[in-house]
Amino acid sequence: MLVIGENIHIISPKVKAAIEEKDAGFFKGLAKRQAEAGAGYVELNIGPSKKRGVEIMEWLVSEVEGEIDVPLSLDTTNADAIEAGLKLCKRMAMINSTSAEVARMDRLFPMAAKYKSPIVALTMTQQGIPTSADGRAELGFEIVNAAAERGVTSDMLFLDPLTLPVSADQPGVMMTLESVRMFKGLADPPVRSVVGLSNVSNGAPAENRPLINRVFLVMLLGAGLDAAIIDPLDRDLMEAVRIVEAKDTSTPVGKLLCALHDSVAAGELLEQDAVDMSDPAQVDIWKTVRILRNDVIYADSYLRV
């Protein structure tokens, strides 16, 4: 799985302050730690940045790219800022992202073709996100065709079905997973799938979020996920990825995570008899699987029930 490091994000107060103070050392260090932890891309997310987007993106690219051995992902709704960053990048950067809105595709797909950049496309329109996996797949097919018309081949396209919080839209979690599964059949060569993983745990208690993220990522990998925007400094999360990719069943938790991955890959449900109910770590994983599958109603206290 391709890891896109999420830590340089304007939503973080530390990142926001470092931008205002032009603290290059902060960004160089954070980028290097993510790359060393396994990120295949390091994302620069500057938010909308309507007024100073070009200035901020140019400065960040200039300071960060030379410090790491992996390419950048440029994330902003400011298309001028994305192009300003692409012009400076010495490696092939990723564009994150376009939606299915025609005006945005008209601007960003030709830009991706010009700079030979992989591009993330969100399965959403001005009307919002389709509520079903079929709806997202249909919209994804339209995006694939629109991309091709504007010079972007399917192998350069990452489709994001958009992950919704389990605390706010519990049924939507499995719609995201099924969308990932369906994206594989949309084009030849196949498009790749990507998710912003931490969205699934937004609104959950801070102590529960890492586990929710970790379990959902294993399930997504079973559905065929190609890439995820995640925190590569989360060692437990990266270890879960390693376990399922290496099929490492040498520990009881590793065996359960592999069983979960394989059950999703086979289109089956993990059964309770795969879980050692005397092991608290396995019980917590099982409870998390059940709330992600919408088997039981989500509550912030679900691990204590």
C-alpha cells in the first residue's frame, strides 16, 4: 500500500503557526520523519489559502522537497497554488485533489497531464457525496472518462470514495469499503483507490481513534485499497499494514488481523470464533469490526460495553 503522509496539514495548530513564522526547520524535520517512517509521498496540505496560497506553496515546496527522498503531494483547493508548486517540484508530485465538478476537472486534469502528475479525484459533486457504493462507482466511471478526455490516463488516477465518520454516518463506512472494491472494475488499466483514513474516526474519543483507524485500514486493504493518507508516525498503524501485507500470523493479534483482511478479500464476514475472547486486545478489535460493519449501534463507549 502506498502511504501518503498526512502530518503537514493546516488544520494542525503547530503547522499553522509554523507557516506564519516561516519555520522551515519544523517542516523539514516533520517531512523527514514521515519519509523515514515509510511514507511514499509527503503531503503539503495548506487548505483553501485563497489569498496567500501561491506564496505559501512555493515556500513549502522549496524548503521541503530537497530534504526527503520521496515526492510531494500538493493539497489545496487553490488551483493556482497547486500549479505554482508543480512548477517548482523536481520529482513528479501528486495533485490532491479534484472533485467531479466540471470547472475543477477542466482546470486540474489538464494540469495533471501537463506535469505528468498522478491526481486524486473525489467522488463528489456540488450536490454532495453519493450515498451508495453503486452511486460512487457510477460517478467514478464518469470521472475516469472525463479524465481521459482531458489527457489523464486511468493509471494516473486515484479515486477517493470519501470516508465518513462512523460516529456520524455508521452505514456509510461500509459504503466506502464497497466503493473501493468496485473501483477496480471501472477501467483498464485499473484506477487506483485512496482514502483519507482518519476521517472514519472523526468525532470519536481520542483514545479510540487509533484503533478505529487501524481496524478500518485492514478491512480496506482486504477490499483492495491501493493508497491511504495516514499518519506514518503511528507505529501501531504502520505495523498493522506490515502484518497484513507480510501475512504475519506469528502473534495472536497478527493472526486475527490477517483473518479480518482475508475475510473481507473473500467477500465474507469475520466470525466471532476467529477471536480469542479471553484476549482484551482481540476483543477490542472484534468490537471495532462490529461497529464498522454496523452490526451494533455506535456509541463512544462501545469498547466498554
